Amino acid sequence: MDPSELIYRDYAYVYFLYQKHGITYIVNVSANIEQPADVDNEHFLRCPVNDGYIDKLQPFFAEAHKFIGELWY
């Protein structure tokens, strides 16, 4: 089974967990999983990286740091 199918199939449960634990911001590190319709652009950051050994994460560190840092200050 494709991992993205699991994510979509289990989205209702994941959404329940978000609410239960007060998660309101998402950093998504994937190239092809869509932003949930109920999550505002201001609460969502995508780092479009394919799962594997070739894609680099480093180009997204500064943007992710800024996104996460703004939540703490």
C-alpha cells in the first residue's frame, strides 16, 4: 500500500489527534501530500521533499525555523 493512501484513509483519526493535543500548525515534509482543506495557509508549511536519500532538507531549514520560531515569540 502506498503510504499516502494510509494518510488519506486515516485522516479523520489524525484530525481527531490534532484536536485532542491542540495541534494547530503543521510542517509537512512531502512532495505530494496535499494541504488539508481545513488548515489555513498561515498554519501550514510545506517542504516539498521526496522521501529518499537524494533530496536535500537543508534548503528548507531557514524557512522552517522562521515558521516554527514565530509560534514561540
